[in-house]
Amino acid sequence: MTNYSDDTVSVIDTVTRAVLSTFPVGDGPKGVAATPDGARLYVSNGNDGTVSVVDTSTRAVTTTVPVGGGVNGVAVSPHQARAYVVSSATSRLTVIDTTTNTVTATIAVGSAPQDVAVSPDGSRAYVTNYNDRSVSVIDTATNTVSATVNVRGFPQGVAFTPDGSRAYVTRPFANSVAVIDTATNTVSASIPLTDRPYGVVASPDGSRVYVARSWGASVATIDTATNTVSADTASGDTPTAVAVTPDGGQVYATNGNSATVSVIDTTTQTTNGIPVGKTPAGVVIAERPTADLGVELTATPRPDLVNGRIDYTVTLTNHGPRTLASATVTVNLPGGTGPASPDCTVTPGTATCAAIDLAPGASTTRRITVPVASLSLGTPYTVTATRTASVPTDPNPANDTASRTCKATTGLLINCT
């Protein structure tokens, strides 16, 4: 989360609820958004009109993008190709290409925009315009305003439901939350909520919306089926921004006047506070980058009176969600001479196979040949392929190992299971 008065970002482990690190960004950081793969953060720095791009693995700013004009909210498209930043001083929405981290467009919106959210399909961005009491609807294909929704009440935060059918907009000076039907871009409901509702986020299953009540020192839960407040949970002093974990089990709220972040258990509605920097403002849950490498092994007998052999094929599949940067798979081999591979490094008793830059869903194979003479004739021999290292982290050890057992009676009689 961003610490406005400290010009820093704090990183919290959502499992241990401990602050892992705090690092500097620009002047007066406010909003923060993460790319869907969790690899980068985009931090809007309100006092110097820039956006800091942060590598989450090193927790360091890799580049700074000038956008100007008192930047506030920031959002990243679900396909992570673009970041959208509102500038209240210039009444503009700035579009950043996340591949090059350069500004590709600026779009005039209403007066004093505060926040921005991108629809789950990436086709639209909604911008809350504080002074105009409206929401600008941006067509992201053309970077133009396609509609303007009058919501009244000085709108502040905005969040879509996961199916994109509704957008919830907080109206702190009307003490209510407006619900926009995104099919018609009209206000379909108004939910009374006192004490200056500010930040807003929807649960991953869409059943609830969480709203920070900045004057009420609490986070309200809205049941989206009935659009009524179903719970109100204590937080710290002056909560402004909220975020929910991917499993929906925890809500994080930044408490500007108590220098803490509240962690709310959504099942028990209990709260724990974590001290962070001064004036925490924005918060986002960035899932840790992972790439699940699956290892498969096949053994194909090649009978021959003189040159009988077994051909082993190691298949490596990246089950995502991130690109596999690198991986090492170790294969145990018979101790005799003769095993060879065009793809792996073979030493006595071992083959070491590597893979790099494997995209999510992609597979690659590595081949190893073992002559029957290397085996103890008549004795079963098991070869096992095991992932021994990979980047980024592999979250699923269950598919890291595969084995095949073969028995060669002669060069002509080879059976593998």
C-alpha cells in the first residue's frame, strides 16, 4: 500500500500479515494498481505528477512515467496491456502502454476526476468526476468518451462486479453508493451509507461489495443480491481505500489518520491492525508471480538384438499463470556407460534438462536414450524426472515428478510401465 506522507510503498505478506519491506517511490503516492500477473505495480504520485512502475520481485522502481496534473486513481486493464491514470488538475485520463511504459493517449473527462476502474473484459473504463458529479465511460478501443452518467453526490471511488454488469460508485457527500447498470449506463439503485463512503471493491465471487466509511472508522459490506448493507466492521481511523484477497477471505483497508492497515476477516467480521507508514492511502492485492511446471515422462522400448535401447521423453508443461522464466529438471539414469541426449547434459547417473521462457499453456520436450547394455538385465530399473529449480515460484509440487520402470531381459525383450 502507498504511504502518502512518507513517499513510500509498504509490502505486506497476506499469510503472515507482516510488513516485508517498505521502499521509496515518487512524491505523495496515492493510488496503486497491480498487473494481473502480479509482476508490476503502477503507483500514482499525486505531488509530482508521475507514475512509478515497480518490479514486485525486486521491490524497486524500474521507471517513472510523467503524466502531470495531480494524479489520483490508477487501474490496469485485465489483459495488462495498459494502465489508466486520472489527473484531477487537468481533468484528463492518461493511457500508458505497459510494454513500453510510455503515454499513448490522454482523454478529456469531467472536472476533478478521482478514480478509475476498468471493466472485466477490458472494453471500458469508468472515471468518477468529483466536481461534475458524473462518471465518464471510456471506450478503450477508441480512447473516447462514449457516455456520461449523472450520479450526483460528488463521486469518489468506483468498482465493477466480476461479471461487469454493474459498477458501484461511492458518493461521500450524498452518504450513499450509486449502482450503475453497465448495459444501459444508468443508475439502477442508490444505497444509503452514512459517514462519507470512500473506497470500494467487489468480492471475487461478486456477492458482496466492501466500502470504506471514512468518517465512521469502519468497512461496510453490501449484499449485491439485495443492494443492502449486511455488515459493518470496525477499522482504523479514516479508512480510504479497500482491497480484497483473491479467495475473498480478507479485506484490507488503509487508515489515513492512524498509520495502519486493517485486515478484516470476511467470515468472522473481526479486525486486526498492521502499523505501516504515515497516511496510508491506496492498497492493492498483488498475487505472487507463479508458474506451475508439470513434469511428464514416457519410456518407449526400441528392441534390437545388438542395439536395443529405451527412449525416454521428458515433457515439460507450464500450467501458468506466469511465463516460466527458467527451470531445471534432473533425471536419474543407470550407472553404466552409454546414456545420451541431444537436449540435456548427461553425466554418470544423471541427465540435467533445462527450459527457458515457456509461455503459459506451452509445452516442450527433452529426449534421453539409454542402451539396454547400461541396464542390469532381468532387473527392473526406475528412471525418475524431477523439477529441481524454477523461476518464478512453482506453487504445485504434486506434478513436479514423474517415473517409469523398465525391465530388459535381452535386447529384444524390453517392457516398460
